[in-house]
Amino acid sequence: MANIKSQIKRNRQNLKRLEQNKAVRTALKTSTKKVRVAVSSGDGEAAVERAREAARALDKAASKRIVHKRTAARRKSRLARAANAAGSSE
């Protein structure tokens, strides 16, 4: 256990950031899952819309460095590809 005042404060800050970042990452997983569900159900229009929302969330997370920018780009690309394939099949 830290007994230096500044380290005690740093530990509190780290816990707070951990909780905030965990919430954002959980929301990202949920938005990604919504796209996958829309694609699997064959609703192309909804899939494209959900992919747009997920891409926006990924961009926000990348700008705050919660996920790496290349990770965000890769996930956006895969979601867009799946959503567009579902959208064009109709």
C-alpha cells in the first residue's frame, strides 16, 4: 500500500479512470453487437445505421485514447464491410 501522499492520490485517480474507460469499452462492445445482430437478422438498413453509430463511438474512444486509433480503424472497417454487405443484399 502506498504511503506517499501523491501516490495515494494517483491511485484514486487511476481507479476513477479505470471505471470510466471500462464503461466506454463496454458501450463499444454493445454497439458492435447491435451491428452484428442487425446484419445477422438481414436488416441491412438498420445495420448501416448502427455501423455509423458504432463508428462514431469508436472515433470518440480513439480520440480519448481508450482504444488505439488503428484498433478503432480496423473495427470500423470490419463493421462497415459487414453492414454494407447486408445492405447491398436487399
